[in-house]
Amino acid sequence: MSLHISGLIPILVSLFYIIPYFNANIHRKCLISQYSSDGFGHQIEGKFSCLLVQYLIPNFTYVHIPFEKMQHTPHLVAQAETFGGIGNRMIPSIKHPEFSRYYRKRVNDSWLVDAALNPGKCESEVIYVLDNCWKIIYNPPLVYKLNESTDFLRRIYFSTPKTDYNPKFNTSRINIAVHIRRGDARARMMSLE
């Protein structure tokens, strides 16, 4: 079986238009960040989940917005910034002059899922700000890749010293911590049946 040159012309013309479009969009980064005024646990998990999006989906880049407000322990905002390791030099920050001119656009987690499927949805010079990236990280297929990203998160977390951390429990024994919710998680409660 042979292919005549006239049959190749439409294919070559198509490739002439498709390949440059594909190459231009594959390297385009979608800038995402996390911002919330909830407690430390909510915010750090939200920031780590968005960092995981960057790690697992190459067309996203996480840009750090520092902790500004924090429920429950507002006096610990400065310590929260260094404790998790997210505010270190390895991660681009909104404070960097390059990002100061960028527009910040608040989006929800459904937008993030759509942007992962349609990379062209992201505009240049826009940082898309989410409360968290849980919807995409804690669901298939990315939830199956969380184990392979553990070392990535550990490098970030341990990039800052933890020497000033003073736990209120005996570190020579196994301790159990209980997080008591005050009704704010009622919509996500599991049935006891």
C-alpha cells in the first residue's frame, strides 16, 4: 500500500497549523494561589493542595499569597508563614515585583477542574485565587498520585527550622490529638448509621 503525495498535503497543512498552536499553549503556565481567613489548618492544607496541583499538573504554577488573617489564633500569623515552609525562597511569592502588576481573580474549585482540562482558559498576567484545591487533588485521578508527591511536600515543610515549636504534650510518648469542630463542618458530616 502506498500513499500518494496528494494525500499527504492536507495532513501536512493541518500539522503546519496545529503544531505551533499546541507548542504555544503547552508551555503557557496558569498561575494559581490560595487565600483564606480561616484557621491555620484550613489555610495550610489549602496552600499545600494548590502546590500539589503545580507538582502534578505541569501547566500550573503556584504563586504564594502570604498568611494575612487567621481565625482562632490571629496572633500567630507571622509564625504560620514560616512554620509550613511555604513562605520560603523556593516558592514564587505575590510580593515579588514580577507579580505585583498581575491581576488577582477569585475563582472556585470547579473553575480549577475546568482549567486543568482546558489549559487555554488561563489568561496571562492573572493569578487565579482559590480557597483551596481540594476538589481536584482529593478526587480521581490525582488522588492516586498523592503518595508519589509526599517527598515534594516534605521538602517544603522541612525547609524551615521547627526549633521554636513547643508542643504542649510529652514527645517521648505516643499522643493523640482530637480536633473538635463547633458545628462549622455540619454540611460534610458523615452519617452514623
